[in-house]
Amino acid sequence: QVQLMESGGGLVESGGSLRLSCAASGFTVSSYRMSWYLQTPGKERELVATITSDGGITNYADSVKGRFTISRDNVKNTVYLQMNGLKPEDTAVYYCKAQHMLWGTQYWGQGTQVTVSS
């Protein structure tokens, strides 16, 4: 069964840090571009960060550049999002997405809530 499971969300004070994890099962992430998205109530999901299958290229939304870092461990079949310098406006549900580099097949996780208090 194909599954992406996010973890690591929670409540943190402004300026704090969290590390999100996205563990894949039922498929191997090494052929997939991995991304993190966020979603707030009433809005569409927004791309936060993405990383190529070999980890060689990363891209970030302007709002998180210099504060968030996406990384991956293809041996552990897991992708991470290190979030530093958190701000109240980072409060959202964070989702992990896998997209096959050739075929475009996509999988989504169920999301993890991140809440940053001021």
C-alpha cells in the first residue's frame, strides 16, 4: 500500500524550530521529486520547498528562504523539512508530496499541523 506519513508538527513559539518528516512506504522515493506544501483554512495549497530525486537541486518559496531546509534520505525513504525562525504566519497544515520524475505519478500525505504562537 502506497503511503506518505508526515510527522513532527506541533505547537512552537515564534522564533522556534521544528523538523518535519515524511516517511514513504509502498514505493521508493529515489525516483521521485519530493515537495512540501502548506495550506491554511480557505486557501489553496502553496508550495514551500522541493527537492529533486538525487537531492541535487532544491527550491524554496520566497517566504521561507533562509529559514527552511528540505533534505532527503533515500536509504531511509524519508524526506525532511527543517524549519527555523518560525513565524506565526507559518501556521498551517504541511503536506508532503511525491511526484515521479518521469511519469508524473503523484502521492500526497495526510498532513501535519504546525502552529506558531506569537
